[in-house]
Amino acid sequence: MTSLHHRRRFLRFLAGSPFLAPAFAQNFVPGPGTDKAATARDVLDVRELEPLAHEALPPAHWGYLASGTDDDYTLQANIGAFKHIGLRPKRLSGVEKPDTSVDLFGARYASPLYLSAVGAQWMFHPDGELGSARAAKLKRTAQMLSSATSISVEDVAGALGAAPWYQLYMPADWKETESLVRRVEAAGCTVLAWTVDILGGRNLETATRGARTDTRNCPVCHTGRKMPMSAKGGTNPGTATWDYVDKLKKMTRMKVILKGLDTREDARRAVEHGADGIVVSNHGGRSTETLRPTIECLPEVVDGARGRIPVFVDGGFRRGSDVYKALALGAKAVGIGRPYIYGLSAFGQAGVERVLDIMNGELALTMRQCGVASIAAIDRASVTLPTTLA
């Protein structure tokens, strides 16, 4: 027999072993002839999807997806910071089937993992946001839809089976803001996530370099793909202040959460101005080169919120154990962006489903090892922190 044949037999043994079944709960099936995943089901680790997405995408689209701001150091820091947070397992706890479900703003979801807003998903797969929505529906997962969506909020709601959370890039013209907010509220959206971390602009060098190497005719590529909610006067006004939070709250019955806070002081101000939640985020390392990973910012934001409003977090999550660490540090739920877009780029809806299966499976495994039967039971005692965070 060839070495490849032996390898495939061994992997099938691992997938079917009763001793390893919990770890291989994602239903792995070895692909034919090569180590590269042939189908979404072949993928074991969400990081395997990154090179597959790179291969599938043209240079400009890959550059947009891969780019952080400036030297991409904050992007890298987001991912690397989890290596400095340890787990404290609890043995003989009797936890066989942990309950990963959570209530978020009155809705029940299968896990605290949600799909963060990523714009223009048609760039990554012809199904765009609809493929992500169908995967989210199947896996009972919350979806946050970008203002820069390539598909209308109404159509995405139809595919999702419920209105998504809506991520707001605020139009510079207040009348346009009012019109957009009324539209998404009429579509059934219950959560409005105003992104505040790029109001001062940003410098996406990696994205620019990718666009320069792309020889395609971009106007032809984008014909018929106009963003249905683009603002004529531009978005993200640099003149915005905390008073805008007050105005949004008066304008809508939706829950207003602020996406892009990473300090204790801003968390306190968010509470003072009536925000309904906070997303600790640096836009995946795409807003400001702070060199502060979001998982390290999370404890001080939780402290600033003082339990009065829920705190969410995104940025750098690649493992279910990463999600567990964030929950232990006080996060209510965790958003992923690039991982599910890697899956969408490589395999469409099936790729998004696979990412959710893998990360949720890893989360459940971590809960079993740490002796935690439910999400609510996760606490800081089950993680070890660097001295700077302890």
C-alpha cells in the first residue's frame, strides 16, 4: 500500500475512534489524493481555509480581506495574544454534553459565536451574504450584516429566516442616516451596531498593494454590484460625538450597540449615554495600529461596563478555545469575521458551516475539559492571565 493510502486509513480510524470521537465531532472525511482539503468536510482547522481562500480570490479581493492597517501589527497581535492566556482544566467533573446555547437580545442561539459584519461578500463568493445567512440559519447562529452589504437587508433576512443584526456605517448626512435606520428597522432588525472605530480614517496598505497587482478591469467587475445602501454623501463623519449616540437612541426602538470600543473610559461613557451593548473591536486590526489585541482590551472594557450592559468582542479568534477564553474574561458573545469569509471564499455556504462546526466543536470540547456545563458557568477562574491582565 502507498503511504497516502495508509494515511487516509489512519485518519478514518481517528475519525471513528470512540476514544477520540469528541475531538473529531466535526465529522471529518479525508479528501482524495492530496493533503489540501478537497471539500469543506475535509477541513480540520479553520486556519487551513486561509491559503485556500487566497488561492480562490483575485489579488484585489484577497488584499482587502488580508489587510490590517499600517504594518498589520495589530492584526497579528489579535491572533497571537491568545497564546499568552492559559486554561485551568477541571478533571472528573462529569460534564458530558455541555450546553453552548445563549440568549442574545431576546433570541436563543446555539452558541455564543456570531458572524461579524464583513462588507461586499460577493467579492468572495457569488452567493455573498446569502451563503453566510443560509449557513447561519442552519447552525442557529446570529449574523451581523454590514452597511456595505452587496445584497439588501431584506433579501438577507429572507435567507436567514429572521432579520440580521445591522452594522451601521453612519452616513455623513443625518437625513440619510434617518432613512437608513428606518429601512433596517422596517426590515425587522432588532440590533443596530454603530461602528465608531474608523471615523478618523485608516491606512490599509496591504489592500492597496493587492489592488495595484490586480490586472482585471475593476469597473467591469463591479458593474451591477452597487452596494444597495451606499450613502451619497459618504459615511463615517469625523465630526461625530457622543451626542450621536443619544440621537440614535431617540430615533429607533432597536438595541443600539457601539462597535469599536477598547478602553475602560469609553465603556463608561457608552453606559452613560444609554448604549445597549459594546463590541470590543479594532476592526480586525483595520482601524488604528494600537498594538493592543482585543482579548487584552476586553477585561478593562468589562470593568468599565460594570455589568450594566453586555460586552461582545471580535478580532483574532481562530479556535473554540479562544472563544472560551473571551467568555471567561466577561464577554457575552464572540464575533468572527475572516474565518467564515475564508470558508465562504473556498467552499461557499458549506465553508461557513464548516467553520461554525469546527469552532463550536472546539468550544464544547474545552468546556468538557474545564468542567463547565453551560456558557453561564464559565468564569475567570478557569483561565490564567499574563501579569499585565491579572
